[in-house]
Amino acid sequence: MRGWSVAVCAALVAGWAPAVGQSGLVRVRLETSAGPITLALDARRAPITTANFMAYVDDGRFDGTVFYRAARSKARPGAGFIQGGVRTDLRRALPPIDLEPTSRTGLRHVDATVSMAHGTFDASATGNFVLTVGPSPQMDARAGFTGYAAFGRVIAGMDAVRRILAQPSGGGTGAMRGQMILRPVRIARAVRLDGVAKPSGRPKVWLILRGGG
């Protein structure tokens, strides 16, 4: 498909994707109230993280969730990251996954990176993710810090990402203090654009409880 070829070429120019023909890239479109955002995930270099994210997509676990955090850089106006996903809704969460650090994958937190959020423990990522605006090397692995798992790039819709980053925010505690979006941006649907769906097969508890699954 011509559009996919253009996206792959753009990714190659950005210096993050493997060669065409063995790319292992999987595209996902997030349909949000701020506009569509298209991601290309690197299943070859970050297979665990990509498979986890796609399970959430294929199960519909991201549908009806939100972008809830806007972490704006104080040193670089217009830069930072946004965070979205299942938040603390354990009804939607799949089991946590092992961390694929940037030191292993070779991927880096450059502008427009897709990365998994995790808690205190490395192997605690579930269904929350961030999209960066501007380089975020502080999220890469380094001596004494395992960092976060970069696993793809935003290939369309950075205008929507920037709109979300600019949303009024407040509340929160600790590292999130002042960063909670006051009117969270809805993710209506997350749609797989490549390959065959591979649902997790696990119960969709959030749907069962409202009589929808």
C-alpha cells in the first residue's frame, strides 16, 4: 500500500526503523476527541512490548479510555509527553510484562516516541503508555537506571498530540503533581491497521459488568 510505504520511508529517515522488508512494523490508529493519532510499533526490536500493546488494541481494552496526563517540560516550552490508557482500571488490565529497555532494543526516546509507562518495578507495565513531544533522553536506560520501553513512533497526528499536551492540567501527587488533565481527552477507539488481530482470550470484565460482553 502506498500510504504504508510513505510511512516506512518517513520512519527510516527519522533513524529508528529497521530495513523495509524486515521492518516488523504494525500500525495503530487512535481515534481521540483531539483528533486521530497513528502509531507504528516496532515488533521486531520490541516484540514483548508491541505484542502487549496490540493485545489491548485487539481486545478493545483501550476503547473508551483517556489521555489523562500532560507532562510539560519547564526547560523546553512545547515539549514533554502525554500519558493515556487504562489508568488504574484493573478490569481492563492484562498481566504486567517484562521491561524491554532501550539498552536492549536500540530504540531511543526521541521526538514522537511511543513508550510504555510502568510503576516502581521494571516488570509492572500493563496498559498505560506515553507519547513524547521533543526528545526525552531522560527516559532511556543508563547506568543505575533501567528506564522505559520505547517501542514505536507517532507517524501521523502529532498536531493532536501537541493539542493534548497543551490541555489545562492540575491535581496529582508526586511526579504527577500538576500534570493531570482537567478534562481528559477521550480515546474512542484504537484500531489495528496491519496484520491479523490476536485477542488475548481473557475475560473483558469491564464489558461484562455493564452487560456488554
